[in-house]
Amino acid sequence: MTYPHVMLQLRRLAWAWASCRPAALWRRGRGLLHTASAACPDSGGPVFTQALAFGDRTAVVDWHGRHTYQDLYQRSLWLSREICRLRACTSGDLGEERVSFLCSNDASYVVAQWASWMSGGIAVPLHSKHPAAQLEYFIQDSRSCVVVAGSEHLALLGPVASRLGVPLLPLPPDVCTGAAEGLLRGEVPAPDWKAWPWKERGAMLMYTSGTTDRPKGVLSTHRNVSAMVTGLVDKWAWTSDDVILHVLPLHHVHGVVNTLLCPLWVGAVCVMLPEFSAQQVWEKFLSSETPRVSVFMAVPTIYSKLIDYYDRHFTQPHVQEYVRAVCRERVRLMVSGSAALPVPVLERWRDITGHTLLERYGMTEIGMALSNPLTAARLPGSVGTPLPGVEVRIVSESPQRGVCSYTVHAEGNERETKVTPGFEEKEGELLVRGPSVFREYWDQPEATKNAFTPDGWFKTGDTVVFKDGRYWIRGRTSVDIIKSGGYKLSALEIERHLLAHPSITDVAVIGVPDVTWGQRVTAVVTLRGGHSLSKQELREWARGVLAPYAVPSELLLVEEIPRNPMGKVNKKELLHQLCTPAPGPPAMQTSGQAVCTPCVGGTLLDTMPSTNAQSPEPEDIVGHAILTQRPVPGARGHAMVVGSEGPTLCITPSRSVQCGMVGSEVTAPCITPSCGVQCGMVGSEGAAPCITPSCGVQCGMVGRPPTLHLGKQVRGVSRVQGDSEESGGLEWEPAVGFQALDLHPGVSVGVQGSSTENSGGRGL
């Protein structure tokens, strides 16, 4: 099968390559002789306050055409007055009322954003791919006073605004196509924007991606936004000569600040595509038409799709040589962010374009905090050093006399990082401080308070390490740090290695709760077309690139790993999807026969002997039975069934020691093949097994089940010893408190763990 548009593009490329001399091509570019950053004094005000200084320069190029800074300014001023008129605001200042808007990725977005600020409001950007229910949540939670919508989004937002009783302001076509001066029709001139007290005013209310919790509104001031922008302008040497190709969603920091506000801040050009298209991106890279793209920023998923398009369509050597030459000559900066960049993607992109992608680190609450250097060497996986104005710390909590303090491993800024002696290359949580850090979580004072240390540092929730003069992100402490057999493992690091496997195109590594090991390293994998991979094959291959304790214990094959618009995987949701049974009737016991399902669990209500349990491998069914009430995420492979004549325990054939449930709110008894002793130690960070040395790899408190220790402290020396499949172990003194729970009618006995361990542990 042939593709006419591809053949035409190849003919154009071949002609262009044949008709140009490489020497001349290289002379046209700036290369490392990039001009100095544009001088833009920081008044703390919004970007539009500088727009008139750039006048008739092109600001945005979209599918409507070209728009100058003067055009955008005039159209925004008109819309701001329409917003105030709709709100009956005669002063022209909404006083930080929220303005929600949903526009396409074109000049209308800039107009809506600037108009929100010109009217004295707080901009609340929405995203067209969010379902109506989520859009309704954002508008209602922000208490927006008006909703601005492009004509193409009226059908989606109209019913939402009507239900909430919020005025809906449609954008007329003239906003992107008409003469800007005609919109104002001789109205009074704009006020002196630079006289407004901008710095501490709210600027943007952006909602977090919600990969670990429900989205929270993050309120940043104009001072915060200004610091975000100027730090990047300085670090990445933005100038008015730059032309950036914009393909990202416009409701997160990456798309709003990095790729839109930065170029507009310095008078550069932003070429906006309505949505990402691999074909269109390559056409823009290689086009001889002006403006020619010099800067590109994207998420790893986009780079993967661009590589795939290149491999399928640019197969001729002379075309590949031309592509590489053009990218090296015309494009000065290519950036990847919002998700971990797989090393194979980085290396393949470097082969294709000659560019080593610049990795950086940031989040909605802080903008960008860390960045690789613009011109110096970049190490794969590193996110560089702090940006101008940003201070960082790596810390670990140190509870003392009931007060939670922390120990500083390292502290750094743009100039240097100092490491505390004895904490070299020690992982900890990243703290950030500086003018770019947000003001508050909207309407959540307690969450805001908990997000900061007592001395004012923002707790990112990310685990990092400083080594080789750079910072390295290990992942979200809550989902990307896997605690298995006494080891703390970085899921992101494991993912980077697994992506080098020739059969794997995408992977997400998660920690599935397990009472024996705390968490089991589980790889959720998407394979290349026509490839197959077994767990044993993966484990054998992984032993060559990973430490034994980091090799995945489980392999789950899926057609596609779900990601949000910024390329991030919601691992809590992924764990929930993979470890929650499909809807249907609960597994029931009939005639003494236990019906086992692969993915069930439940709230512990009571424990009692079971004498009639049966399964495909009866020798694995021993000990006590567990009564369950409801399925619980995180119990995959730990099978429990509720029978009509009493509860029975079904253990998967591959394991002789299994556990009922692991979670943050309940305990999970475990059954041992020889002594029948149960263990009820589960805490907020996962399971902490206690092992009886005389029983081998078993789970249990020495002596008696914890139900006999309600309200008491249970102590004992325990030991975890790995078998041939799992190595590593722990030795520690656990201290667990149990209390009675009223969990179910007719059942009065239950147990709940209050902590996982008392004095830490040491690896064996």
C-alpha cells in the first residue's frame, strides 16, 4: 500500500537535499553562537504588559494565520471589557474572581488568558478532553464567575454552565480572524497596567494531574508565574529570534508556562498546532517556509510517536541524512518533560536528529525547579541542577519526641550543592523553596499547611538523590518507590532498564502489596507487534541489567498502558484496575468446594479454622480461613472466598504462604504451611511481615494470633529469609498495636495494625 502524502513529502525532501549544499546549510544557523537573552525587565506583571513593546512582531502562528502582539493585545482588551460588562463590574477589576475558559490551541487561548488578567481575574484553563463531569468539578470548585468558550466547545460547556448557573461567554470568530482595532470601536484606552499591584495577585488556578489523588486547584500569583518564566528564559537563553512549535495541552505548566508564556515574554514566535500530529510536526521541522522552528518541547510519548513515524516513512539514507542535518542546523533546543524519559527514546532521538533531549523537573506547584544545562553534557536520567532563584533540599524525616523534623542530606541552588558528610548519594524527599512556589491549594488550607515544612519548604513528594554533581529523580515517594524485602527500589529506574528490552514498547512498574516482601515488583508491559514475552524470559533478561532484588517478580501484559494528556501514568488507578475483580457475584463455596478467583481481597472481619477447604492443589490449603466483606485494591494473587456455610481460604498454587489483604487501614493475617500462626502487621506504607525462623519462609507472630493481643503491644525478634526466587531480607524488632473493630453485624472481633515497625531494620 502506498501513501500519497508520504511519497510527496519524500520527493520534497529528496529534492531539497539534492538542491542544497551542506556547507551553506550549516552557515545559515546560529548553532552555539546563539544571541544573548532578550532583556525583559521583570515588573512582576503579566506577559501582556510587555506586549506593546513588540508591536507588529508576529506572536502566534496558527491555522487561522499570523497574529501580532498588537493584535493579541487589542483582542484581549476587548474581551476583558466584555467579561467585566457581563459581571456588571464598572471598575474594570474583578478583584481575583475566577474566569474559566476553554479554547482551542490557537490565538484564542492567548486572548482568553490575557483577558482574564486584564479584567483583574484569575485564569482557570480547562481542557477539551476532560469529561463534562470533570469540567463541572473544576468550574464549581473554583467558583468561577464566568466561563469563556470557543464556538467549537459551546456544545460541551453550555449544559455544564447552565447546571451550575454560571454565565457563559461565547468567543466570536473575530477574536482570531477579524481586525483587532474594530472590536474596540473607539472605546476608552487601557489603564496603566504597570501601575497595578500585580505581584501578590492570583494569576492562575491550575488543577493537578491527580496521579495520586483527586485534582487540587493550585493557585499561583503573578509573582510566581513571573519567576517561573524568567528562570527558564535565563536558563534556556530565550530570545526574540526563537520560534517554538507548540503541540502540548494548555492546562498544565508544561504547555502554559514553558512553551507559551516563555516565548511571548521575550517577543518570540509560537507556532501552535490544534493538536499533536506526528506528520505535521515533521513537516514543520523540515519546512523551508518561515518562521522556521528553533525550539521544541514535548512529553516522552510524543517523541516515541515521532520516532515511530520516522521509522515508517523516512527510510532512505539520503532522506535520513537530510533530516539530521536540518534538525541540527535549525533547531537549537529540544526538551522532554512531564514524565520520565526512557533511555532508548533519548538514544534513538539523538541518532535521528543529533539532539540529546534536555530533561528537566517541575510540577504544577513550583513550575520548573531543576534543569539540565543548555550547552554542557547531559546524562540520561538526570534532571540537572536548580534553576535561577530556586533552592532545593534532599531530606529524610526524623521524628523526635512526637515532633516531625527532618535531616538534611544535601542543599543546593543554581551555583552549588552542599552534601552533609555521611549522606553522600543518599536518597530522600526533595524540598523546594523560592519565588516560583505556589501560594495555596484552592480552598484547602489544611492541605496547604501539610504541603510545607514548618520552616517554609514545599514538600514535593518525590524521592531524589544527588550524585555526579546532578540531581536524579527516583519517582513519587507514594507510588514510584517500591519497598520490597527491606530494599527501597525506584520504579522509574527499573522502567528505564526494562525499556531497553527488544520486545517492550512501554512499561509501568508498580509495587503490588505482599505481606512476605512488603511489595512485589510487578512490570505492566506493552509488547511490540508480533513479539511475545514470558515472566521467566523477562526475569532471565533482567538479571543482566538489574540487581537481583529489583528483578520483577510478576509480569502483566496489556495492550496499552493508560496515560493522562501529559504522558503520566496514574499508578494508583492502574493498581486498582489490575487488582480489583471484575463486576459480578462474589466467589462462593458450594459443597465444600472453594471457587478461587485470581483477584480478590477484603476487610478482615474475623479468623476461624477451616476444615473443608479444597483447591486444585490441596497441599497449599492450610491454616485458618479469612472472612471477607468487599474487594480491595492491591490483593492480586491473594485469593479469599466467602462461602455459604463458612469462610474458606484459597491459596494460589504457586505460593504456599499467602496473605489475605494488605492495605493502609486494615491488617492481613497470613497462613503458614506448618504452624498456622497468623501475622497482623500492616501499616500505611505496606505490609511488614514477621517471620518465625523455625518455619522457613512463613508469616506469623511467634506464639499466638494477634486477635489474642487486642489493645496490647506485641513485640518479638523476627527474620525474613528469601528463597531461590526472591533474595534479600530484614531483621528487626516490630512493635504493633491492635484494637478491636466493629466491622460487620454479628462479628465483634477484628484487628488493625497501628504501625509497621518500631526501630527500623537492617538488611541481611
